[in-house]
Amino acid sequence: MTVLLCANKRIELPFLLIIFAVNFGESITTNWLIFRTCYATLGYNISECTLLGTKYSGINSIAKLEELVEPHASVILMAKQLIGGFGTPIVCFFLGPWSDKYGRKPVILLTTAGMVLQYLIFAIVCEIHSLSPWFILLTIIPLFFSGGLMAHLAGVFCYINDITSPKDRGIRIALVYAVTTLGSLLASLSSSHVLRLLSYFEMFLTVSCCLILGWLMILLSIEESVTNPETGDKYSNIFKLSLVQETVKYTFKRRDNYGRLMILIMSLILVIYVLADNANSITFLYVRQTFHWSLETYAMYSSINTITTALGSVAGIYFLHKLLKINESFLIMIGFISVLSSSILNGLANKSWHIYLACAINCLYGTVSPMTRSFISKLVSVDEYGRVFSFLAVCESCISPLGSPLFTFVYNKTLSTSPGTYSLVAAGVSFLGLMFSILIISIQELLRLKSP
């Protein structure tokens, strides 16, 4: 298999649209779930349920109603996240090696089509007002055959690896992460305003239309990055068990110069990165309890944090990696030092400005994941990208649903004595990542000393 390098293959624009649509859909899904649970499961008046999650939530009676409804809705949401979080990554085992043979574009189109069907089912369930909110689990079905957003990301990263040279790969992957951040931010800022203008049914249709537009942009304007892909028995082979065996085989195969060891260590670094990042799910509870922040104050902080991380990762990789030629392993180490310092300050903070200072210190944490993927891509051949990156996607998907419950448990146990403890635990997790990054640097130095 050969790969075509072409710098003008811009997948970022349709990817931005898809990320925006998915995050927009997720933000309104929770609101819809609370609304439907309120009247369909608990039997409250629809007019009262409509006020949940709006500016009227501050009214005492509505606030009490929200307290009654949220525990029931959270059970359904957790079931959806757990089933999707552990079920859909399995598809990555198949799609990764399949894309090495048959191309990246079909995988990206397939995963996008699955998300289109997901939100069309959302719209149908939403329009049938008598249905139980548990029917939301039907929306997971298309993802079991397409892999969902995680498989889509794996396909995009493989595509970026295909079309970039090793020296430009890190900054291009960082741009993908920046696009992800921008899409999430735009969705977060717009969803509450759109919620006041459109019905849930109209919003889910809007999400579906955005995804369809993204699908069409990929179909019509993005070229296949794998040249001369195989075509025989293309779709009949997509779920062959031998593809899973290939993923495991190529990820764990013996490689020269400690290649296998470094791939596995880098996989652990990615897992640690995702786990530590889950501490952010507790931040709002922490600042509301400790510093009495309002939702508006936190929303402003969250936007600043998102922008700082995105700009820090792109600028950091551009100046430190591309211009100053600092290699990936050192940047990963710097990224973990950044988040370690930030997490400690966040956990020990006793003034609001400490939280903002921690946000600024954390600016280089976003370099960890792009640099890890760039590093791994240089250890494997081009026809192994799909296999190895699908393994990484599975690792990230499986650890992500476990992170929030872990930090929630720590926060609840220490709330009355030291509510910032959860952030210190995140610092401990980040310290493990720092140690692994130093181990990678040591291996590289050992190889350098051994080389003639």
C-alpha cells in the first residue's frame, strides 16, 4: 500500500462542522432527557417541565422539581454513556485495519452516516411525545455498526498521518485538536440560545442536517489518502474477526529499537491524559462550592480555559516543535509539567484568581495528545496506521467513562474537609504521565548512545 502526501487536503472544515453538530446535539440531549423524564416518567405537568433548565430554574418550585427529576434522568444518561462507551469502541478494532486496506475516506463517511442516523432517531423519539425517555437507548444502535465519534476521530487521524510529512505531522494533528475545541466551544455558546428559538425536534433535525452537510463535503471535496486501495469484497469483509486479530498483532508485534515498548508506553500516556482530563467534569461543582461562582461566571471561565488550551497547544507545537525542533517526548514532558502544576494550584486555591492562574499554567497540556500520536506514527509503517490508531481509540474510549465516576467519588468523599482533593488526585495521575514521558526520553537517549 502506498500513501499520497498532499498538503492541501483540508479535512478540517467538514470536521469542524461535524464536531460542532455532535457537541450541539449532546448539549441539548441532557435538557431533552430531563424534560421527557419529568412528564413521561414522573407524570408532572408539561408546562412545568418546560421550565426546567431555563432562566426560571431559580424559582423555588422549579428548582425543587429539577432536584426530583435529575436523579432519574442521570440514570438513563449513565446507561447511554456506559453502553455507548464500552460498546462502540469494539467497532474500532474492525475499522482500523480495514481502512489500511480499503481507504480512510469510506471509514470517515461510514462513521458520519452513523451519527446522522443517530440524530434522526433522536428526532423521531422526540416527536413521539408519549415514548419513555429510555427509548433514547435506540440512538446507540447505528453507532454499534459505524463506531461513532471515536472511530471517526481515528479515521481522521489516520488520514492526517497519510497526507503529512513527519516534520509537519505534529502541528497538523494539533490543528485537528484545535478544531475540536473550537467546535465544542461554538456548540456550548450557541445551544442555550437556539433552545429558546426552536423545539427539540427542530434542533435534532438541525444537527442531522449539519452532519449530512459534513458528509457531503467529505464525499465531494476530500480525496482518498490511500492510493490504490483494495476493492474486492470491500464491504463484506468489514466485520471479519481476522481484522481484530490484525489490530492486536500489529500493535504488540516485536519492533527494532524498543519500538513495541515505546508504543505501549505512549498508549499508557494517552490513557493517563484522558483520565486526568476527566477531572474537569468536577470543576464547576468545586468552584461553586468553594468560591460561590454562578453559572455565568463558570461559563466565562470555561470559555477562557478552552481558548487558552487550544491556542497553547497550537502555538506551543508550532514554536517549540516545528521552529525550535524540540522532539515530541520533551514536549509531552512539558505538557505534563504544565498540567501537574496547574492541578496542584487548582486543588490548593483559596482565591478565585488562583483558578484563572491555574488555567494559564495549563496552556501547554494540549500538546500531550498531538505529540503522542505524532511520536507513535513515526514508529509504525504507513500500512499499520489504522491498526495501531484504532487500538489507541479503544484505549481512550474505555478509560473515558471511568474517569468522571472516579473524580466524582473523590470529590464527594472530601467535600466537607478539602473539596480540592480531586484536583490533587488529578495531579497524581499526571505525575504518572510525567514519569512515563521521562522513561521515553531515557530510552531515546539510550538508543542515541548505542548508535554508531
